Amino acid sequence: NDPPAWWTGAVVYQIYPRSFQDSDGDGVGDLRGVLQRIDHLVALGVDVVWFSPIYRSPQDDNGYDISDYRDVDPIFGTLADLDEVVAALHERGIKVVMDLVVNHTSDEHPWFIESRSSKDNPKRDWYWWRPPREGMEPGSPGAESTNWGSYFSGPAWEFDRATGEYYLHLFSRKQPDLNWENPEVRTAIYDMMRWWLDRGIDGFRMDVINLISKTVGDDGSLADGVGDGLYGDNRAHTVNGPRLHEFLHEMHREVFEGRRDGLLLVGETPGATVEDGRLFTDPAREELDMVFTFEHMHLDHGPGGRFDLRPLDLRALKATMARWQAGLFDAGWNALYWCNHDQPRIVSRFGDDGAYRRESATMLATVLHLHRGTPYVYQGEELGMTDAHFDELTDYRDIESIRFAAEARAHGRLTDEQLVEALAAGSRDNARTPVQWDAGPSAGFTSGEPWIGVNPNHVSVNAEAERADPASVFHHYRRLIRLRHEDRVVRLGDFALVEPEHPHVYAFTRSGGGPSLFVAGNFSGEPQQVTVAGMNGARAELVLGNYADPPGLEGAALSLRPWEAVVLRAA
Ligand code: ISL
């Protein structure tokens, strides 16, 4: 058996550069800003940094719309700045993973500019061009080639008057989908990926990588989706498509073969099941190292999705996580996350960002980091940063939120008051407010006008305060990261739920390869009880907790205080 891969013991930190640190006072974070904060990452102890896109981009979707894959956008700096950041991180032993957005480009990418220029342009087929629906007036509502909706509201097709056809965009109209059926597209992408690896980066986080293969009929047709909403659901035709595994394996062969040691390949795969996850990450299949599941992130979604959040059923969360733990135990590997730039802040969502902010943020961290897999920490998560709590629709910057609000208003589906509430709970902007470095103006993020509002709670919630307080969220994350580095059972041990039906306590054991661990987290503001399993509770060693004084343990009966987390090790 091969030794476990390096990333089984690694923790990744995600930087959303636009909101991390501004160095030049234009209100937008940048690469030279990252240089100023490397000590923070070193103090935390992370092994890898993943950068959300910094490529040249019109910024329609904050950089997830790329117009030049081989250059840095001027708002973030230059290629030379990036080289400097990569060198500085490497010097501190931190690897660098780049976001890779290849399901789509910007409509301002030269490939698309050529593609749209005429029906017989050699790059025409690099994107999905389709004629209007038969018998319909081209460009009129309902004449789109299929009834698919886009993730950012409205149809997934945009009419292009110049050639009288529509192009597909699963996201915004400025994000046309690339046609991976065309081998020239794939060659161009692999070429670009090799260029980045040659430049010294250590891997890729692949944006919506399981959308690259679409289901195409023998005659080249795409089929309507079902659903009774405004638009048909495209997912049966676009998610985990028929050639997906073939493409990923080809990419692996063309880009990673022979140079793979030390790299990290993580796919973002909304809609992937455990079985899919295993296919993506079983090393023998040579596709990816790990993928981001969305199953645990969808548990609190009502029928209206992210803008229709419901209270979490903890039992469902435990069952979902446990399925992924078991499914990828003997082959494959899990990426573990609560937060990223697309999700509301976890302490506001599954925790209590008021009276128990510190306790619930550290409890959530403990539960996640004690799973088997590679944990991802999203900037500010380690500070216990909370949702934005914006109270005006005009506070939002995210295209998804803005377009959702416009559509909901146009169709009279939600009142403005309901919209404010829906966005406050579900908007991606909750994760995108500037990192709170100190209590000063703009939280130390910028000397200028920040591109999005700074959370007023930065006067108390900020890195300076967190670093000064040994009991803080920051120091708790630091301890969790160190624990993974030092304890083989944390990295590789088997996972088993304890009292899976307990409505408020998330408890499990980790065992194999060393002294077993018992982990319990109280997902409520009330005291709770759970029975220690897998060891003699009376003799167990307290590895980690989030209260100053030890937990109430009598024999095997463990009493948990509000949002308390406990990690015990068998003596
Ligand atoms: O969750 C989803 C479907 O279940 C979608 O919202 C979608 O899959 C997800 O938002 C994809 O996110 C990634 O690609 C987007 C970009 O806006 C996000 O920021 C990025 O993380 C388009 O590139």
C-alpha cells in the first residue's frame, strides 16, 4: 500500500483576494495586500493557500468570468506581484493552489469574441451556439434554444443578433459555457494549466468542474428541462454529464502525469453524490484528489434554495456527513468545509453569532476538523466572522443576489421586506465583507472606500483581538490545525457516529492507528447530555475543549454546556 498522500495531513486556507487586504487604497483587496498578511497565515499554521480567481476579468462575477487565463487583473496587481506572493508563501512552507474556471470564460475572452464573430469562425464551436426554437421569433421571450434557467436567474441562453443564434451560459450572460466536446478547447485548457504548473503553483481548485460535460443528442440537440418554475431545470442535462470522467482522466494524463507529487487537485462538484465522489477521487482512476460536496450545504435549503433557508435538522447533517465519511473511507478522500465565498458564515447559519459567537464558532470548527478529510478554512472563519446583516438591498454587490432580487420583484414573488430577510440569510455577500483585521476604520482592510460594507462588529470581532486572546476562535483553529499535523488518528482514523439520533449533539469516534478519539459538539444553547463511547470515559484525556474549565464528565456521562465542544483521547 502507498503511504498516505501529503494532503491527508494538510489544512487549506481560502483567500478571496477582493476582500482580504487592500494595499493601494482603491478599496479592493490585492496581491500586495496578501504579502502584508502572510504572518497571519503562518501563525495559523495552514499548509496551503487557495486563491479565488485573480486572472484578468471584467469582474461580472468577481473574477469567475475570465478574459485572460495567463495574466493577473490590474485590480489585484501584476504577474510579478503574484510570483512574489507565491515565492513568499513557498518560503514559509505554504503551497499555492489557483482557482481554475474552465466551465466557462468571460464573454470578453478573445476565444469568445472570435466565436461570436461569425457562424463560420474556426472558434464558433468552442462555445454552445444553438438556433432559436423553431417557429419562434428570434430573440423573443420563449424563443431560447431550450427552456433552461441560469443559476443567476433568467434564461441560460443569450441571443446574439449578429448571427441570429443563442449561446449557452449556465451562470451570467457574461460567462458563456465552453464546449468541452471540441478537442481544441480541451487542448487549449490543458496547455494553459501546464503553463501555470511550470510557473510554480501547486494545484488547482476546479470551479463547477462537474458541469463541463453536457448531455447532447446524436443530432447535436440539447433537451428541455422539467420543472414548473419560470424555467426548466437544466441539471439532468448539465451536471455529471456522460463524458465527465473521460475528460477528467484525460486532463490528468495531459497535465498532471509525471509531475504529480506535491500537487493538490480539488474539484467543486455541486450535485455530486457519494458514489460520484468516489469515482472522482479514487486514486486508481486518476482524476482528482478530493471534491467539495454540496449535500451538507443544501440541508437547510427550502424549495426556494439558498434564499429560502430553514432551521437545520442536526440529524440530517450527521447522516449526510457520515455517508461521505463511510463512502470515501477505503478509496477516495473528502474535502471538509463549512464556509467559502459562496456560503453564508457558518457561525450565523448553524451556530449563534450573538451571545455564543465564540463558543459556537469553536464548536463548529472542532466538529468539522475532527472528521477524516482535508479541512478548508475560509478567510475570516478563523476569526469567527459573522454574516453581514445588511438591511438594505442596495448594500449587496453579488450578481446572484442582485439578479435574484430583481427577478423576485419583477414577478411580485417577494416583498422588499421579505427580500431583505432572504438575502440577509442566504446571500453570498455574507462571506464577502472585508476581513476584519483590527478595530480601526474599515477594519484595517483599506485606507479607502471598501467595495462592499465592512461589518460594524469589527470593533470587537477582529484579528488583533483574536490573536491577543488565548481562548479565541483564532487560537482554537490554530490548535485544531496542529492537532491534525500531530495526530495520525485525526488524519486517517475510521469514523463512527455516536447517538446519531440525538437532536442536538454531534458525537463520533475516530479509531485505528493510535489511541481512539471521542468528539462531541453541542449544537444548541441549552445543556445537553451524551454518553462517551469507544473508551473508558473516566480515564480519558481531554485533548481539546472550548470552555476554560474541564467538561462535566461522570463515568461515561458527558454534560455539555451551551455550544460546548469536547475532544477526548483514550488513555
Ligand atoms: O450551488 C449551486 C448549485 O447547486 C450553484 O450556486 C453553483 O454550483 C455554485 O454557485 C458554483 O460556484 C462557483 O461557480 C460560479 C461562481 O459564481 C462561484 O463563486 C463559484 O464558486 C460560477 O463560476
